[in-house]
Amino acid sequence: MKSIVEIIVDKSGSMGYMNGSKDHENKYLLPDGSTRMSLAKKILSQDIIPIIDYASLIVIRTFRVSRNGKQDFNDVEKIYDGEYDKDRVTRIISALDNPPPGGSPISAAIEMAITNLKSFSNYDRKIILITDGEENGGGDYKKTIEEAETIHGVPCGVFIVGIDQDDSAEQKSKKITQATGGKYLNLKTNNYETSSVSSVLSGFKSSILASSVENLTKSVEVSSDLNTAIEDVNSETTRIVIQEQEEEKKEQINLEANGDKETIQNIKEASISEVVNNNSQSINIISKQLSIISDEIKQIRSFDNLPDSEEFYENKELNEKTRVNSETFVYDMLKKMYQDRVVWFNKDGESHSACDFQILKPDKSIEYYIDCKASKNNTNQFLMTENEWDLFLNNTKNYQIYFVSNALTNPELLIVDNLLDWILSGRVVPFSSKKICLKAGRILLTINEK
């Protein structure tokens, strides 16, 4: 059995920078300042394309709502249709640009893929969709689900990777994947490093491969049934020959039987060849599944062996970029407020001081200790080291936190003017709203209001 894979990529505005949109420009960027399209390209090039090398045919489409003059239209473009060629497919995916503002006609894209796949009823076939939004191109999700469910021939699973989809989009995506026997994964993480994303995608990739193995196995079962039917036909032909008494009629039937036997033998050989081919494909796919599982085990073991001084998924380069952006942002504001009374300890690089800034009085005594805390997105949690905590306890009246959210994209500042007061009033609490693994000697605090 041959395989065909339809890959559909969202090219709506939120996958890019949303340039020119007053309210949404840079709103949908990832924590490191890159676009969602850049993540989609990494997922396809590094995780999806390498595991579907057993596919005979690959089709790639992009979709968006575009404008022709004053008229919006669903723009579903086919950018590749041909045999599996890893290098060529990867180049085409890598060439995808960050899109301008535009909507998401998801239903139209899926329906176009389904229409194409109807011509491949005896193929192992599936649709892989990457999107960050939900239908806003006038499509009908219910109709799309019905089309996917009722497609004739080998089942067609729809597999969807969501990039930070909201609850409404998530529910719609789940309905499509559940109805077709596919898989849904919504990537919601603060860390979009390649290794971390690949780890999260492992179950998704295994589901794609398992779907193909299942289709190939069913094909083998059909071939087995065909062989049984052939044996029945062969037996019946022999019985007829024996029963015929008239020599002329007997000779004629024998000739027909011999012709049938030759045809039957050809069918048998073709059937055996298909079974062998399917088994070879299945072994290839299963070996990929085992490789994915092996990588997961290695990663788990590496986590178990980490020393206490290491933080899981730490990205030092990204953390340093966040620190520089947030502290520069705070320094510019402090200079406007306090002019030359500002001391920035990390101006020339990380100093590992117990605070980032001091505000001096005219007599050079310290008016405020200020620590700059930042998040790469709109989360409201920050960490304090032992030294920072000790400094705070010894200077509760003049210790402040300047918290910068979305530090890499659209910085917003919240000033905790007295950390002790905020803790006592419950506006800052010493716990997290979700699971988190910390380095030793760290305190995690959550801001309850922003």
C-alpha cells in the first residue's frame, strides 16, 4: 500500500508580526521574539518531514484570507505536489515568509485536501495541519468533520498541531481529530527551544506512524481474505471440470479453468508482493516509533541525572537576552525619575549583585534597593535567589521589585513599591499556579494583580 500525506500550514496574520495592525502588531510573537511561522517551519522540517519518508506522495498547502481590492477571499495555495524528496520539501518549507495580516480559512483548506485524497482511496492517507487560530473564513466545522468521517476507502486521519490555541479553537480542533482517528496537540509552553518542542511532539509523531501501521495491517488482512477467496474459486473450478461428462464440453471447461488458474496465479503473486511490501513498510515505520521512544527514555534519564545546580530547560542565551532587555527598559525609566541618582550594577554585564539597581539620596546613602524581574511573555511569576531574599529581609522598608512582562516583544512594567506590603496583603504569594522545577536556593513568587 502506498502512502500520501497532505500538509497544511496556517499563513494567517497571527503567524507573523502583524505589521501595520495598530492593536495587534507583535502581539503574537513567541517569548524569544520569533514568529509562530518560524516555529511551524521548525516543527515540519525537523520533526514531521523526516518521519514520513515512507510516503509515496507529499502535498503541501498554505491557507489565509487574502484581499483582492476590497474583496476578501479564501486563499488556499498548493506549494508542493510530488514524490517524497526531503531536501526539496525542506527548502520549500524554509522559504515560507512571515505573512501579513489575514484570517484563517481552516475548513476550506481541510476540505480541499480531502477532495484531493478522495482520488487515493486505496492509499494510506492523512492530513497534518499546523495552525494557531480557528476558523474565521466563513467555513463550517461540522461539514468539514462529516466530509473527513465519510471519505470512501482507507480512513483519513487528521492530525493537528495547535500553537497556543485558545479554548474555543482547541475544542474545534479536537473534534476534527477525534472524529477521524487523528491526534491533536496544543503547544502551550514558555520554552520553544528545538529540543523541548521535539520532546513534546514525540507522542504526536508516534500517533502519525501508528496510524500508517494500522492501515498497512488492515491491507494485509484484506490480502489474506483475497487469497482465501481465490482458493475457493480454484476449488469450485476443479469440481466443475470433474463433473462434466461430455468430452467436448469438458475440454472447453478445462481450457477456461487453465485460463482462470493463470489469472489466479497472477493475482496471488501480486497479492504476495503487496503483503511483503506492506510488511517492509510496517517494519520501517515501527523502527521509527522505537527510535522516538528511545529518545524519550534518554531524555528522561538525562533529567534524572541532572545535579541540583541545574535547572530543567534552562536557556542561558535567552535568559541573558531577557535580562538585558528588561533592565535596559527599567534603567531608561529610572533615569527619567531619578536622573543621576541611579546606580545600575549590571550595565556592563551580569554582576551577580543582590539587587540590580540602587537609588541614592543626595548624601549618597541608599533610598531604594530595586531588583528587576522579567518574563518572556505575560506570566506573572518571578524567582528570587537566597542573596536577594536576605537583602529584602534586611531592607523591607525600601526594597522594590520592578516587574517587566513581555520583555522581548512589548515590555510592560509593574512596580511592586514595597515587597513586604504586597506579600502581607496577598498581592504577592509564595507559590506557583502550575508545576515548575526550580534550581536549589530559589524562591518563587507570584503576583496576584498586574
